[in-house]
Amino acid sequence: MPNFYSPEDIIRPEILALSAYHVPPATGMIKLDAMENPYPLPSALRDEIAQLTLNAPVNRYPDASAATLKTTLRQALGIADDMDILLGNGSDEIIQIIAMAVAKPGAVLMSAEPAFVMFRMIATFANIKYAGVPLRKDFSLDLDVMLAAIAQHRPAVIFLAYPNNPTGNLFDPAAIESILQATSGIVVVDEAYHAFADASFIDKLSQYPNLLLMRTLSKSGLAGLRLGLLIGRSAWLKQLEKVRLPYNIGIMTQLIAEKVLHHTTVLSQQAEAIKSERTKMNTFLGTMRGVEVYPSDANFILFRVNAASQIFQALKQHNILIKNLDGSHPLLENCLRVTVGTPDENSQFCAALRTILSETV
């Protein structure tokens, strides 16, 4: 009988060193940790979706090209006819597709940090070198440092979230254009939170041949569908399509997304409600002694407070789950991130935080 390998014998050491992405249990909690839209779809629209899916041929594979969904997305999002669309099972899959495609020996994937954690994690998965370039203390892009890092590393791809996650701010668009002009590689602008930002690089796609734009429907109210998209020139997307696994967009995702995208007014109204609540929460946090709150163009707010981990645990005792970022990056020391929820959820969060801070600050 052979001596069987152990995982340590055959799995790459950098994978062994990782921890699996942790999703905390949230049963019975007010869930304000994952940047989800807190509002369900209207009941009439849910009824339409239920009828639509009754006869869905789930015994068959879905349309591999998702052609109808792409057409609907093009119309709903105003995507130019000369740009192609690649669909992913969430934006995470698109990041992985890009990283795998460019992972030549010695290639570098770059981002400005703190950033979406999956940029770094997927670089490790794909066995491509990662270069994280620090933001300024106010979380703005340090253009001189970025340009120096580009000259040093000559990255194959740069990921920039716009607005940034987990900080919530929009980077200076002129700085992003300077990066586009300075690098020979591709620049992927991740607009996951576009619905709350009133800013986009979609009109710059025709100007910069190395620009790709990433979007998702997760933050707009369809997180359960796991649908992300990449927009860009066909020269890039035709190559990236070779890495996309077949049938990656399930039939239910295609049917439901198509239906909801014909009711974009619903999504935009919900986004406006979230933005209104964001303003109220930002104002509240700004009045709290011992709290430093950062401006946000997303559906969440980053704030800094003494003993953040203690505050995080105390909020859990009030059945409120937010995101503890303390320890995740040096610039995020004592930082917490709260998703904007419904008015009632936000009121409960604010009341609990006020009580906790009155006892600890």
C-alpha cells in the first residue's frame, strides 16, 4: 500500500498559511456587517418572479452565454454597444478570472490599501505576486506613491475600488486617470457601490484601452443571486472569457435578474432611501464624543473609536452585528464599519452605540 500524502505534502505553502474567509453567524441579529441592501423587493414583483420561475427548466443547463441577460444589462446600465460584457458568479469570480489570466511568472497584481480583501486573497489563490500600496491617513490615493510603485513593480493589473471598500470614499478621478496613463497594464475600476455614489468611469472606457469596469448587483438588492459583470473592450474580454467556467450563471439568476432589471426604478428608489439614511447616520456619528467618522459614498460608514473590538463585542450583546476592521490593516486601527440598514435598524444601532459609549468613553 502506498504512503498517502497529507495536505501539507501537496498543497502550496501559501494556501496552507491562509485562513478561510470567515462569515460570522448572524441568526437573530440586526445584520449590518455585509453591505447588503436591507429592503426586500416589492411583493408584486416577488409574485412576478415566483410565476416566472415556476416553469424554469432547472433540469437543463442555463444559457451558457446568458445573451438575454447581457442585453438587459446593457440597456439598464447604459453600456455602449462597442463594449463587451463578461458575467461572473459575483464580482469575486471576475477578480479570480482576471488574476488567473494574467498570472505569468513574475506578474504583479496591485491595489491601494486598505482595499477589498479579495484582491489580495485571490492573488494568493492564483499564485500571482501582490503589491499593496498604502493610502494616505485620510484614505485618499497617494498618487506619488502609486506612480512610484507602478514604476517599480510594472503591474499586470491594478484594482481600484470606486468608492473604496472598506473606507467608503471616492478616490480623486484625476488621480485614477493619471494611473491609467502611467501603467502599461490593465486597470480594473471596481464600482460595486456605484448605486450610492453618483460617480462612474463608464464614460472613460472608450478613452482608455487598458480600462475595465466591474459592477455587481449584490449591493443594489440582489446579493443572493451572486451576479457580477465586467465591462470593457472585446480584445480583453475575449481572452478573459477563455478562463470563465461554463454555465457559471445559473438559470434562476438569469431569470430573476432579467425581471428585476426591467424594474430599475425599484432599485434606484431603495438606493435613495439608503443614501438618506446614510446622511442621518453620518450626522449622528459625527456628534458622538470619541468617534471619528469618515465620509462615505457607499452604503456603509467607517468610523474610528477607542477600544473598537470592545465596542464591537458590546454591540453584539445588543444583537447588532457590524464589521470589526481593527487589526486588518495598520491604517484601520480601532476602525469599525456599519452598513446602512432600514430606519428602524439604524435607530437601534445608534441607540445601542450611544449607550455603550456613555459607559466606556
